[in-house]
Amino acid sequence: MKMRNILMTGSVLVAASATMSMAADCGISDGRISIIGNEFPAIQTVAANAQACEGLTEAKANLTADHQKINLAGLQGNPAEYTSAIVANSSIVALINEDVLRPLDDLIAAFGQDIPKNQLITVDGKVMAVAFMANAQHLVYRQDILEQIGMAPPATYEDMLAVAEKIRADGILDYPLSGSFMAGWNLAQEFVNMYIGHGGTFYEPGTANVSVNNDAGVATLEMLQSLSSYMNPDYLTHDSNAAGAEWEAGNVAMMNMWGSRTGVLMDAEGAAPEVYENTMVGAPMTVAGGDTPASTLWWDGWTIAKNISDADAEATFKALKHGISPAILNDETMGQAVWMIEGYQPAPVNEGVFSAISMQTQPYPMLPHHGLLHTALGDNIADFLQGKESAEQALMDIEAAYTTAAKEKGFVN
């Protein structure tokens, strides 16, 4: 077995240590793996098990909430710093647009013919990623607090506002709501969810011409503003990690949260028993009398960098294939995600994502130009929420920012 350098960041080191002591034969004789991805437990598990492969000359994983800010730069070098980016519906598009990912068809033909077809993410006829888990945002609530006020878990966002008002009026919590409302990517995602729930369409039919300055867009912004009035005044700085910390501190009674994050909220670490024992998950909520969930269905998967050697590409492919093999499933990992892996048995913590699937929640738009709109949304919603401009002006700013970027990229004339 060759000596190798192992570098992992922060919380990942703990998750990986036990796995690293049990090296695995993945058929690797040479090559390195260097992963960039998000930091939640399911990805930590995949990264740790990939790095457990014998024969790797180097094994690294940089798992961070800032992964989308650094993955492109880390893939553009020659050779690329990272041999793989773990991505989702939205984040893969920007990397494909910049031509930094390697199509996987040849590697699958040689080493991955047993990977189930439903895990192969195909874009323009080429396999560009291998998915390993499903994800969605859905309701998380404190059962004890809702029982205290005599109200049921909300099924709609209007219900959530009514429950939040009752909690505040009864003096239980000043700021009963939380969520991933950090200005930028997270806030844009909340708009996408809510806009879909309002029945909005993002573009003129058959074109990349944006169309969000409409009644659905105004209603979406107004609902986000109503929700924010029940959140900590610093809500524009709260991503999933900060919202989770608020939850574990006992400061929050309800929020719309990623299914991949709920396991941390429901375990015995980091929170008092009255918090984690009463943390429950619910289905995605609807809004404005509609029956379309105000959420989006996601997959997470791994890719292979284009600007690396064939040896590194082969080693990374084999290691990540091992990283998502049925062997990773056990009592500890089963509840970390809705795994797209043979042998997965659903856990109660994942009922929210299963509900999203059964309610036919729409997938996040995987369009080459949608990342530009997501950026425009994230850059222009905060001013409205802070009362600095009208909803109509914010939507005009969003459309103008998107159109400028889309023209530069050649998506619109």
C-alpha cells in the first residue's frame, strides 16, 4: 500500500477518522483524490469512505459551506486542484457552462457498469454526475411548543404565520421562525421555492427571457417579508448552519429546512433534551391556496474534473464509487439522507423528503442560464426585505441584472 497524504477540514476529520483506520480495496494502484463539497453529514460520510481506498497517492476533502464560492476556481487550474466536486441540481450547471467537468461515459463503461441507471445524471446526452442522495426543504417544528398553544403543524405558509403569531402573542418566543435567509444564494433559493409555490414561471415560454416581475413575483416577496418579521433581526446573515444553531439553542419553533440537515437537529448532540426530543419533520408547505409545494426537489452527486490526468480521474472515480457503495449504510448513516443506494431503509428523520417526493415537488430548474437568475435574485431581494425599495422595483432590478448577465453569456439577444 502506497503512503499518502490525508487532509480533511474541521468536522470532517472526526467523521473520517474511524473509516480511515479500515482501508478498502477499491482496485486503485495509482492516482489521487481531492474533493470539494458541502459539509453536511451525508457528504462527510461519502468523502470519508472514498478516502479509505488503498492505493491513493493523496486523499483530500475540503467540505465547507462556501464550496460554491471556490469550486470553480479549484477546477480551472491545469492540473485542477480538485479532482471532484460534489454538486447538486443548481451547482453543476455553472461548472458545465465553464467546461471544467469531464463526461463520465468512458469511466462508467470501464469501471461503473453496475451503477444503477437512475443515479446517472445526463446532460446533453453525456453522463456528467453520479447522484447518491435526494434532498428537499420542508417543515421542521417543535412539537411541544405547538401542543402548548393548541395548534397543529402548519400545512401552508399562511398557517405558519398564524402559528408564529400565536407563539409570539403568548410570550413563548419573540422570534419563532428561522430559515436559510442569508443574503445571496440562500435567500435566492427561498424565492425560487416560494415562486414555484405561487405557480410562477421564470422565463417566457421556449426562451431564456426572464419573467418574474409579475403578480406571482410580488406575492412571493411579500410572503418572504411576512416570514422575516417573525425571525431574528439578523436573519439576512443566517445560512443553514446558523439556522440550525438557533434551533439547537431553543430559540426557534418552526422553519423550512433541508432534509439533509434534520438528522443533526434531531440527535442528542448540541441541544437540550426538550429541544431534540420535540423536533419533528413535516411535509413541504404550500402557499396562496395552491397545491404545488413551495419547495424544490434536489439530488446531490459527484463529478470528475476535466483538467486532471487519466490516472487521477480513474482513481477518483473508483474511490467515489466506493464512497457511495451499499457498504457505507449502517445504523449511523442510514438516517443521514434519502440515499439513492441499494439497501437504503428510510428513517423517520427523512419523512419530510419522502413527503416532498410523494407530493411531486418540482425539481430545481437545471437550465444553463438559471444560475444567472439565482445570482440576480440573491443580489437584489434584501433591499426589499429591509424596506429600501418596493417589490416591483426589486423585481425590475432582478430582471435587469439577469438580462445583462444573460446577454454577456449569449443566452438572450
